[in-house]
Amino acid sequence: MAPTSLHVEHHFTSGEIVRDVVIGMSDGLTVPFALAAGLSGVSAPSSIVVTAGLSEVVAGAIAMGLGGYLAARSDADHYYSERKREEEEILTVPENEANEVAEILAKFGLEPQEYMPVVDALRKRRDAWLEFMMRFELGLEKPDPSRALQSASIIAGSYVFGGLIPLLPYMLISNVSSALIFSAGITLLALFIFGYVKGHVTGTKPWWSAIQTTIIGALASVSAFSLAYAIGR
């Protein structure tokens, strides 16, 4: 019976992109905000806060982007290393690999008379057999060749975007105490909105995600401000 396309299912398939945005934005909003709050705690002028903040945003974006690139490259290297090993096993010990296919299918509740035709069919199609083993034995999906560069760009860009939000009041307001108040307000609002959107996109509870994200950012900034104030005193 030929498959039909009458029923279309809609699933969220951009998990990796959302993960990169979350990594970049959450750190971009939190770290520069905590730095600005800490400098405000020792009464540093707004110009110093802006200079230090922008330096941190640039350095943080490069570091975070590089980390995302290396992580994606590591995943790709791991995939192709395991693929090569699996391909060699299919060539050298095909019976063992066929038994592994049978064991995997049996875990889904299939009886031998049901899964043996599938095993025999896969043995005639080496590429499909290899793909089956990669997915169902090792749980590995073929990586996108452009994934590493894409991940680095998204993380770095999200970090820069998030990092500029808490610094904006210091660019516009010369009084550091007033700038801190406005920075705290817009940053916490941005954290709340970001957390809500993240929860909505990923299918978790949006309001709980928003509250959780805001609390984490607030704790980071309060800790930095308190530490800097205590040292200054």
C-alpha cells in the first residue's frame, strides 16, 4: 500500500536554533547587566560602565560564538566517527549487526515473524541499514554541514542584542544611579518577555518560564551589585 500525504502533522523542528538563541540571549541580558550593576555599586561614571559593558559584550559574543562553533563541530566529528565505525561493522560482522537490528525491533514489541522480513530487507539496502543503526542504535542524526557556523552566528548575535539592552540607559543618562534604575527596569522586562516567548515556542509553561528567567537575571545582578558595593565600602 503506497503512503499518502492526506494527514499533515505540525511539529516544532527548530529546537537547535531556539537553543542557540536562548544561550546567547540569556547570557547577553544577564552578564552585562550584572557587570553594569556591579560598577554602579562602586559609583563608576556612566562612561566607564558603557566602555566596560561594550568591551564585555564584544568579548562575550566572541567567546560564546566560538563555544557554539566548537560544540557543533564536536557533534559532527562524533557523528562521522561513529558512522565510520558502524559502517565497518556492517561490512565485517554483518550477522552481529543484523541481530542488533532484530533486538531493536523486538524492543518495540514486534515478534520474530514480524521483524525478520524488515531485517532481511535492510540487509539488502546497506545505506538504509547504516542509517537505521545510526538513528535507532546510537540515537544520532546526520548533522547539517552549515550547523557549526550557523550556531556561532546565532549565539554571538543573540548575545550582542541582549547585551546592549542593559547598557542602553547608561548611554543616554549620565547619572549612574538613575541609569541603574532604568537599566534594571528594561532588563528585567526584557528577561520576562524573553522567558515568556521561550516558554511559548518550546511548549513549556510560558508564565513560569518568564518568572524563572526574570528571577535568575535579578539574582545575578543583585549579587554583582552587592559584592561590588561591599568591596567599595
